[in-house]
Amino acid sequence: MGWKTLDEMDLAGKTVLTRVDINVPVDNGRVTDTTRIDRIVPTVEAILSAGGKPMLIAHFGRPKGKVVDAMSLRQIVPALESALGHTVQFIETLEGAEAMTEEARAAEVLLMENIRFYPGEEANDPDFAARIAGLGDIYCNDAFSAAHRAHASTEAIARLLPCCAGRLMQAELQALEKALGAPKRPVAAVVGGAKVSTKLDLLGNLVGKVDKLVIGGGMANTFLAAQGLSVGKSLCEHEMADTAREIMAKAGAAGCEIILPSDVVIAKDFKAGAPSETVPAHACPDDAMILDAGAGSIARINAAFEASQTLIWNGPLGAFEIEPFDTATNAAAAHAAALTRTGKLTSVAGGGDTVAALNQAGAAEAFTYISTAGGAFLEWMEGKALPGVEALNT
Ligand code: AMP
């Protein structure tokens, strides 16, 4: 890892331009979920206790380079102040920040207005990055969830100042490195969710890296169909059959065992409480659909976890929002959580619905690390370089 942590920087008396993700949900001017704000507290504290002055830089919504009042970060200030326990000085414009004297910086923590109000941000404009860089002495990136974007405040700026990763970025990168960079083997991965087509790069990367790959959810149907099994009226991308076979061949060549459902829970309707039954994976009738993995499959998945030291999880094993089709996701998540608690398994999960599914299963707490970064986590799992992380490497 070529990036520095806050501990390796001399922050005393320095203004630390700190890129954070505080893109929180807001309803009528009130923050309804403060998770993202809470997660930046350790970074802000670390800067303050080292004698630095954090100037927070963040985006909020998608204003596309224009000033949109409804997307002002001003409305986040009260929630930020209460999470940090410090007063926060809001800086409305870049010009205002540039004109600000040391004395005018009254508060311990400064917050810049939504950086995406400026077109230079998403354009990764070097001149715009230089203007932001001019506001401080050190750049700290704590927004892993924005690291898959090459924007001025995530990428270009890192090349202009001494830079480091914030606490959250550091935790995220260390967890990911432990899971896929230099993991304890054997490594198992779960990839579930609706469609193969949205997770092609992910599957392609994982079969070359993990020892066992559990494929679940709607995308497992595509693999079953590609093996010649009938999947009735299940969610299935029949046109992806060749791709599914290629992934299986690549896995075979790499020594990666693919675990597909051997039994499935079927129903005639996609609705809560619909009458359902478990049948072998080859026995889905024409008028039924596969909505979850069966008990035999769950046992095989659990056995794969037991035989592994590391687990990476993205996506549900069934239509988990609807009972009883959350059974396989809940059971496997609970088993992974139990193995993690005993210290036998390092478990890392993230991306989209995964956090919701593991929360619903009551397993999230026990996992070694849950990434709240959707797109960035997936791109990292796909083996892609993240511009915001690359730029921190010195
Ligand atoms: P994704 O966003 O690709 O991770 O997919 C998650 C969605 O896939 C969830 O809304 C699940 O309900 C859905 N899903 C998982 N398994 C199935 C299935 N067998 N049939 C239909 N939808 C499913």
C-alpha cells in the first residue's frame, strides 16, 4: 500500500483539506440517517488532536455543476455539529474561502459548500483542483465511496498537495486488502442478486482470485439454464447463457469451485406468503419461478464457509425482501456471522442491497467489515483501479 495515514503527516498548524462523504438522506431539511456523518468523526478528531484545522470538502446530490439551493450543504451543518461536538463554520463560495483570513476562520471545523456546484469538480479540471488546493496545506481523502470517480476533489487535488488517507478510507482499504489483496486462504465469495449482466466484471475477476464462488439469487437461474436445466418463469437472462458457460470454464481452469443451488424454493407468484415448495434444481415446473435456494443448497454454502478462512459477500441469495424467500440469505449470513464471531472467518461484505440484506438477517454486526460504499466497493471487487486511491499512492 503506497498511501500514507494521518499519523504519518505533520498536521500541526496546517489546514487539512479533507474530502468526506456526507451525502446523507434529508427530509424537509432534517437528516434522517446520520451514518455517513458519524463515520467521519474519527478523522476530524484525529486532525484536531494533531493541531490541524479540518476544512471539509464534500458533494451533496447531483447538481451537475450548478448552484441548486435544495442541494446546499448548509442544511447538514446542525447534524454535523452535533456529531462532531464542535462548531462548524460554513463557507458559501470558493471566492469566500479564498478571501478568508486566518482570523476569520473562527470555528475549529470548516465546511465548504457542495463542491459539485462547480463544473470543474466532475470534469476533474486541474485549474479548479489548483484553486481548491490553494485553500490548504495538506489533502486528506476520507471518501472511499467517491474514490471510483476521478473528480477534482478526489483525484486531481491529490497530485498537488502532500496527501494521505483518512481513518475511514484507511479502514476500508485495509479490510479490502485483507479480503482480496492478500487474504488467508481458502477464500469463498458469494455473489447474488438479480442479474448476471450487471455483475459480469465482478464474476470474471473473482473466479481468478477465490477458491469457491457461491452464485445465488436470480443470477443463479441464468447459470442453471446455461447448464440445460429448465427454470420455468424464473428471472433469467437466457441470452447470457454463453457468458455463463464462459465464466464456468474460466473458473474450472483457475481451480475455482462454483457452487450453484442444488435445490430451490419455487412459487407461482412473486409475492409475500405465496405458497412455495422446495424442489431439486432440475425440477422447476414451467409455471413456477425460483425465488430462493433450498435447505440442501444452504447446507452446501455453509460447508463452503466452514472450509474457508476468508469470505467476500455481495448480493442476496434470493428475493430477500419477500418472506419466506429471505430464508437462504438469512441462514447463510447467520452462519457466516457465527464463524466470524469464533474467529475462524474474516468476512467482508458490501455493495447495494447487501448491507440491507445482512442487516435484515441480523448478521451485519458480526461481520469483520461491512463497506457502505456501493459503487466503489463493487469496482474494487471487480479488480479495477480506483482513481481516488491511485492518486493517494506516492
Ligand atoms: P442486485 O441489485 O443485482 O444485487 O439484486 C438484488 C435483487 O435481486 C433483490 O431485489 C432481490 O429481490 C432480487 N432477487 C434475488 N434473487 C431473486 C430471484 N430468484 N428471483 C427474482 N429476484 C431475485
